[in-house]
Amino acid sequence: MGSEGTDLWATALGRTAPPRADDRRLDNDGWEALEDSVYTPPQDVRAKRLDIQGLRFVAVALVVLFHAGLTGALPGGYVGVDVFFVISGFLITGNITQGLAAGEFSLLGFYANRARRLLPAAFVTIAGTCLLTYLFLSATRFDSIARDALSSAYYAVNWRLSAQSVDYLAQDQAVSPFQHFWSLAVEEQFYLVWPLLLLFAALLWRANRRAAWLIALAAVLVPSLIYSITYTASDAAQAYFVTTTRMWELALGGGVALGATVLARVPGATAATLGWLGIAAILCSAVLYTAGTPFPGYAAVMPTVGAAAALAFGEAVRGPRVVLSLPPLVWVGDMSYSLYLWHWPIIVIAGAQFTEHPLAVGLVAAAFSVLPAWLSRRLIEEPGMRSETFSTTRAGLSLGLLTSLAGAVAAFLLLAFIPATHGSSVIVADNGQAVDVTGAKVKIGAEILAANPRGDKNGAPRDDFESINPDPINAKHDAPDGGNCITLILASADEQCEFGDVTSSTTIDLVGDSHAMQWLPALITSALAHHWRIITHTKQSCPLTATTIVGPNGPYTQCSAWNAAVTKTILQEKPALVLTSTSRDHQAFVDGEALNLAGSQAALMKGFAQSWTRLKENGVDVAVIAGTPIPNFDVPTCVSEFRHQLSRCARRRTEWMTATDAMERARRKVSGIGYINLNDAICPTDKCAAVIGNVLVYRDANHLSATYVSTLADRFDELVRPLVR
């Protein structure tokens, strides 16, 4: 390595970087225009580009209004985050390459600047959100929110959210007030490696650094875009959060910075037109995209290319700057970071407090979030960037470390304030048998109901119980032992597990989605009593049907493939009985489109009937477990909040039962199908209770708790035993 490369490397590491008068200009948000060596705009290169602030306004306005609930007008408002990615890539890449070109870039200084710029405001948001969570949200949420806070403090929450998108036990968790930190995590992970890549490129090809940087940029952009397209096609829910599917968006912004000299030569009228088309592309994406659009993937190209065009040509005469430079837009753009930090936790917490009129609540909460955002900007961001105390690299890095540690402390404090579970006078064994403190057997849950429970007052909503099992704080963990056996969304192979008497020659197959799996505790009790072997064939959100249903990205092809595999296995093994059940809320996908409710019910009924008929014709008996009532609100959270007013968590039976049930209609159509219906023991009266016989009926918004299913074991056995030949 020559002396020039050695000097550049030493400077980048911060060992010999000469002082510069305009460091503050480069540190200050990165919002100033770039030097002539990288970008040649038509105006003074040291002037603040107000149009970029206006573009930040567009981005944050889309995100805030979308999060507030304005999804009718802006169903794709989430693309504002992608606009932020492009802006960030443009500014930071220009900052780095300008410093490298001048021999004045400090790698540690870069990280220190990021810490000074971002971490103090982020810490205050994390600490404030933990406090608001403690004050206003149910204790059932403290654990998951504290863990989100911890991963947010260290900018790793996007990977946690990605993992949760395929976590069986996390499917019905309420939205986290830290969910929006995922995009900040993506940026910071990207910027851990991006300056290193540009530095090495400059060292390897010193004669033409710009070409080296463009090659480095392509090495990130192209693979990331391809991966984004392929991953989104297979699992958009998980692909949405991961860094590797988003890196190309930041690199695209960097490409605008590196190519700005060429872009500046575009004639004025053409540049203005392209700038406006860029704005139009962003807004069209926000209006045309929906929650069902597979994203990022191909769909992310339009808003990101639009943002790139707005950046490249925003300053053209009669270009977007005419509007984007207006003072109100610039004012909001100036505090866009703080507004992004604060709007989401306030919307989430307000929505939990005021459940009626969600759009009005969301809009009011979004408007209110401007206040803490403005205070954060004035009292934290601006003083931190101007502070002489933290102006050195060491001080900046120390500040970043301390604020991250402080964020972690806030998360641990929230964990520490999780209330102890209430002591119980009843102990429930793994088999569902309950005893009191003296060891005497007691009846709990459905065991307290009459033999024919419909209208049994013992199951009517009450306001209080001496104890509740499981405690609402731990309810989400009260799932069947086979929870880890369920096939995940992406998979098509049949994941099987065995229970009961695994040496028995009498086999029962439990087949369906998580609503089939929820019956496993009762089925295991019968299996142990009668020496049956249980094999589970279950898949997330996938019933046993010949109909293609709607999945995360349109047709749920993995479900169809899984159905084919399971059916083949069943026909080969010929179990004594196939027990199947499913949720009531599946939607059919036929002839290239998702059907409405009536069409879905008809298609699903036909698919169930075809699947069951095929099994029956090949000598396999089939029995259906009736779909259970669905509360559609988090029952443990409600019980935790109104522990001594439990009737507030009760709802009319008609609200929890859909008017039509395709599985029930299919059962009537196919002769010889067995039937197990325990809904009268789940909702015995006209109002469904959240707690029956000291037992929490649901562990989330739609799945029965394993404890309550265990108390249904005797009733379940009476119905299933005659079906097994």
C-alpha cells in the first residue's frame, strides 16, 4: 500500500485527521449540500437544501397519517419509510465520499456523529415509552414491550420483529409501541458497514475512487434488490423487517449522490419534469398500494426511484423545490426524526385507552405527537449537535454507549415492574386436574358446568374470582405442548409430532391450523386413557381443504402443497380417525382473486367437502371439531385490566360466532362425518364469559387456553370415543 493509501487509512481511523472549520456543517443532520467533488448543484453548495426538508415532510406525513389510521385515503402510506431510506443513503454517502475525497474522513468520527445525532433523542423516546407503558397499558404487555425496548436500544428490533412474524406464539400479540424502531435499526446496521466498504473501495482503486465507489454500491444494491424480490415473494411478513431486503434502498440514495455531477447536466425543463414525476411516484404508491401489496420487493421500486428522482432534480428551476421549500413543510421536515420517534408510541397507547372511533383517536394522537417531537428537537437534538462537551470523537462515542445503556436500563425497569402473578388457592396439574391447598380435588373451568351447559348460570359472566388460572400475565404461554410442532407459513413439508400411547396400533390424526392444535390437551387425555396414538399434522393458518386460500402474499401456495402432502400421508397410513378443525376467518382465493365473504364460504365449503370425501372414499373416517367462538380482542389483557369487573370482558354470543361456518355446512353435505361441538361449554349463556370456573377461557384474541381445554377433556372424550373404531 502506497503512502497515499496509508495516509487515507490512518485518517479514516481518526489518527491523523486534520481539524476542519466546517465539521459542524457535515455533522448537522447531513442535510447540507455536498461538495463540488461529489455533487454540483446549481446553487451555493454550502446552502441548506430546503427541498430535502420538504421531502422529509412528505415521508413523515405519509407514515404518520397511515399509522393514525387514514388507510382509506393512504393505504400505502408505509412507503414514507422507503423515502427516508433513500434520503438517508443520499446524504450519508455524500458525507462519507466527500470526506474521503478530501482526505479528512474519520471512521470513528462518523460513528460519533451518528451517536450524537440519533441516540439521545432515541433514549428519551425509549424511556418515555416505557413510562407510558407502565402508566397506561396492561401489565400483560410489559414483558414483550420491555424486550422490544431493549432490542430498540441496541438497534436490533427489526430482527426481533421478523422472527415474531413466523413465531406461532406471537401471532396474536398486540402491536408494539416500539415497532417503528425497525427502520432506524435497518439504517444503523447498514451504516456500520457502508463507510468501511467505501473506504476499502477507495484504497483498492485510488486512481478512480468514483468508479470504485460505484462498483461497491452496485455490489450492495443489485444482490439486495434481488434478495428483496425473492424473499418478499415467499414471505413478505418476514422480509419486510430484515436489513438485507432494504439495503438497496439506501444504496440507491447513495447512487444519486455519486452520480450527481452527471445528473446536474440534465436540462432544466427535463430535470423539473423528472423531479415532479418522482414526487408523483411516491404519492401514487401511497394511494395505490395496500396492506396486501407484497412489500418491499418489486413494489418498493416505484416509491424509492421516485424519491431518488426528487433528490436528483429537486432543485431544478420550477421543480419540486417550489413546493417542498415552503416554510411549513421545512419546519416539519426539520423535526421529522423526532416526530417519527414519538408519533407511533402515542398512537398505540392512545388507541389502547380509547377503543371507540379509532380513526379520530389516531388523528388526534398524531397531532398531539407534534408537541413532544418539537420539544425533543429543541431540547435534545439541537443542543446535542451543538454541544462542545460532546464535540470530540471520544465524547460522542461515549455518549452513544451511555444512552444505549440507559435505554436498556429503562427496559429492565419495566420488566422489574411486572406484577407478581396472583396467588391461587387452586393448583392445576399438567393433565388439567385441579386440587386445592389441602390436596382435595376441585372442579374448575368447564367442570363446573351442568351436563348440558347451554344456559347454565355457572357459566354466566361474573365480576370477580378468587383466583384465575392461568394468570393473565402468563396467559400467552398457556398453549398446547405441540405448539412447536406446527408447520410455519413458509414451509410446505408436513411437520409431524406424536403424543399419547406412541406404541399403540390405534392412530388418530389431528389435522388443521392452530385452532385444531388447540384441542391437543383434551385429545391427549383421551389418548392416554384409551391407549391411542396421536399424530399431529398442523400448519399456521392452513385448514385441511382442497380450496386454495388467501395467504400473506395472495394465494397460500404453501398451504395447498402442505394439504397435498398431508393427504398423501394419511391415505398411506390409514389412521383410525382424522380429527380436523380450523378457524372461522379463512378467505378463499379462486381464479386469481380473493373472494368476498359469501364467495369464500361457498368455495371453502366445497374444498372441505372434496378433501373429506376423498379420505372417506379411501376408508379413512373423518370427524370435525366445530369452530370455536372468536372474541377478536385480547382477552387476557382485558381480564388483567378489569380483574374485579370481569363482566366488562364479556360479549354477546352472536358477536363471537360468525353467521356462517363453511366447515359446518360441509359437514352437513358429506354423509358419515363425525361431529364434536363443545361451544356450549365455551360460551354457555347469551353472553360469553372471559373466565369460567376460575379458568381463563382464552389465551389471546381467538385461541382457547390449554388449561380451559383440559377442563373440557371429559366432555371431549364422551364425543370422540364413539368415533374411534
